[in-house]
Amino acid sequence: MDDFVTTPTPLTSDSNWVFVSSGSRGSQFAIKDDGSLWCGGANFFWQLGDGTRNSRTFPSQLGSDYDWESVSAGAVFTLAIKTDGSLWAWGFNGYGSLGDGTRVDKLSPTRIGTDNDWKIVDAGDSHALAIKQDGSLWAWGNNEEGRAGLDTALRSLVPVRIGTANDWKSIQASNLHSVALRSDGTLWTCGWGNFGSNGHGPGSIDIYNFTKLGTDNDWTKISSNSDHTLALKSDGSLYWWGRGLDGSAWFSHQYFPALFDAAIDWNEIYAGAFCNYASKSSSSHWSWGSNRFGERASGNRNYINTISLLDCAAFSTVDWPDFHSDVKAIPQSQLRRA
């Protein structure tokens, strides 16, 4: 029996989902328009935050709070921000990924510090990045290969400010590297150098501090996963760099940002470990890369080595977990916009 879903399929009949995040080890989270937080999927490391290690096959509400603003599912830990700007974490904490000053796992949502000015948070494989309301950048957790940008420190158990800039716009905490975008349109990366993951050239040179990538200042969006990154420029052109294994970008590794194709009407990007997804200004949706789990929504699991059009125009956002046990999407009418 084939248990894979190969076409976009409603998970529930509810029509008030506004935020979604999928973890790389099978955990799923979503927020409804009433501020409630829902979870499902794998729970081997308490990453669902329900006080157990029991996995769930259907979304269940987590707790009774109705003030959740955003959630980010990492590999085996989870981070979230409430509407009051407070930061919360739960799950596996062996690397200090929760940022609570300990390496003790948390079975349920636990507030991190007392600050109420957190704006964006992104959970990676074992590290985390966050941006505060003042535009400052923060990092914590595992810093092997420099993935968190914490200089030569092995890890940090609490959030540490990165530099002094106050114009950070977006962040991507990937497996072994990180990517960040500033409001001036410049792109910054750190972490693992193998396969060109950090975009700073060939070889295996790891970068331990966030370092400006090139001289361009017209970058507008970033999406990073596993060992590669996608990025958009203001003219609608799409670039990529990093590992090209299994068609995740193309087939050869790219060590510097490279133009993906000649189109200049790309407006949304989503990078997965082995499959990528992008949208054009015409509202058409495209995918390329692996299809081993049906993640390309092609109606089958056949390998496709070219970029292909998807029949899912109703969806405006998709969240790709690292290893594609599933893909989550929200219809345009339900998407929470910043």
C-alpha cells in the first residue's frame, strides 16, 4: 500500500488556518485565526510540546492559549512567538537550542527570558535565529561549522546578539548554515562551506560569523534548507547556490549565487532538502528536484529532472520540511500576511 499523498489534499475541513510550519523530523504546527496553536506528527523528543512523547496522526490543539503569533518547527525542537512579543520553546535541548540557559529538554511550551520584543524566529536543525522589533539579530544553540554565526563558540545556551546592526529583515536557520537579509538589500551567510552551502566559494571553508555575500544590494527574499539556498532579487530574477544533489537545485554544486533561469517574474520561493518550490507573478506555481515522497504534487512519485508547473494555484504559501515526509500549504484566502 502506498501511503504517500501525491496531490494537494485538504488535511481538515477547517478553513481558518493562518500559519503553518513543518519540522524536519515529522512534527507539524499550525495557528488558526483565533490564535490557537495546533500540532501533529512525530513526537519522539517532546517537540509537539504536549507533555508526552506520543506522536499524533491528526492536528490537536496545544494548550488553551489563544495568543500565538508564529511558530517555527526545527528538527526536534520548536520555537514560537506570542502576540505580546514573548518567546517560547520546547522539545530537545541537548545543544541549547531552546535558549533557556540549560541543556534540559522541555516537555511543554516554556517562556524564554522576559523580553517582549521578539518579531521573527527560525528554528534550524540544532540552532536558532531571531530578529527583535528593533531589527537586531540574535542566535543561540549549536554553532558547529559556524552555523549560528557565534564566532568560535561551540554553542550558546541563551540568545546572543549578532553584531550591532538594527536593520535585519529576514532569516533562515538551515541545517549547517544560516542566511540573513538586511533591509538595505544585502545578503549575509555563515556556516558550513561544503558544496558551497554558505555561498562564499569552493572548498570546505566554514565561516563562523555572518559575512556579506558579494556586493549586490538588490536581494529581496531568501529560502534555505539542508545544504542549499534560493534567493530573489528586486527584478524578479531567481538565484541559487549550494548542493545540487538529487536535483535539489540542479545536478552540480554551485559555490556562488548563480542565476537559475532567464525568467524575471519570480515572486515567491521555498527551498526543501531535495525539492524546491517557487511562484511567479502570474500566480503559477513550479517545482523541481526529488519526487521520492510525492512532494512535487505531480500525482505520482516518478522522478522528474526538469522544472514543472503545478496544478495548485489556490495556494499562496507552502512549508517544506527538510526530508519531505510531507508538505503543508495554506490557501490564499487564509494566509496571514505581515
